[in-house]
Amino acid sequence: MSSSKEIMQFRRVLLNPVTCQLFQLFVSMKGDFLENDVRFWLEVQRYKDIYDSHSDEATIQKKISTIISCFINSSVPPALQIDIPPEQAQNILDSCNELDPYIFREAQVLRLYNLSFSYSKYMAGLMKEKVMLRKQSQTFSESSCSVQSLQRCSRSTADSK
């Protein structure tokens, strides 16, 4: 996934609770930090919403602290719970006391870009399932027609006796 159109489509998927949950289920089976990466992206979106709604400084600072303690400097090993370079994590930690709407921007953009590759695989899998279901449906339909033909044939044989 490389085009900005595809990235925007993926972003819409993440912002929709139903499609996001399905994608999270998909990445949870892949392991690594992918599920945490999705959660991080969503929490940063919530942070930006809080910031943009002109919430009080204490609320904004609490959200920054929560994101950091969950994903950047977790008490649960490993401390870094998302797949970003350690230097990027350190930059976030260094600026955690600043009320900056862009404190997580680089990390969020990187996560969106990297998750988009998993999204491409997810969509390819859905398309493959759709094709298989269509084939199964056609096979069922054809076998149903064959059964009906046999039934008609046996009825006409019975009628002719």
C-alpha cells in the first residue's frame, strides 16, 4: 500500500469501530506488536481529539502520560510496547511535559505506514475468502440443480411405470 488514497482508506478503516475491531483481530493473530500498534494509533487519535477540543491542560497532560505509560515507557516489559525506534521513543519522553499536539506525530505516522502492509494482507485474505465463498456457492448451486434434475428424472421414471 503506497498511494495516499489507500492510506486514507486504511485510516477510515481504523476510525470505524467495526472494521477496526476486525483488523485488530487479524493482526492479533500475527503476533509482534501489531495489535499494540493499532491501539497506539487509536489512542493518539483520541489525544488529538482532546487537544483539538481545547480541553484543560490537566486532561491533555493526563492523556499524554497515559499513552506514554501504556506504549512508550510501560511498567510491563518490554518498556517499549510499540514498534518504533528507541530514539523516537526517547524524543517523546523528552518532550512529555510539553502540551504539543504533535508529540506523537512521527510515531503515529510510522505506525500507520507499517500497519498498512498488514492491512494489504488482510484485504487480500478477505478477497480470497470472498472468491472461495463464491465458488462454494456456485458448486452448491450446481449440485442443487443436479439433485433437482435427478429428482425430476426419478419422478418421470416412476410416473411412466
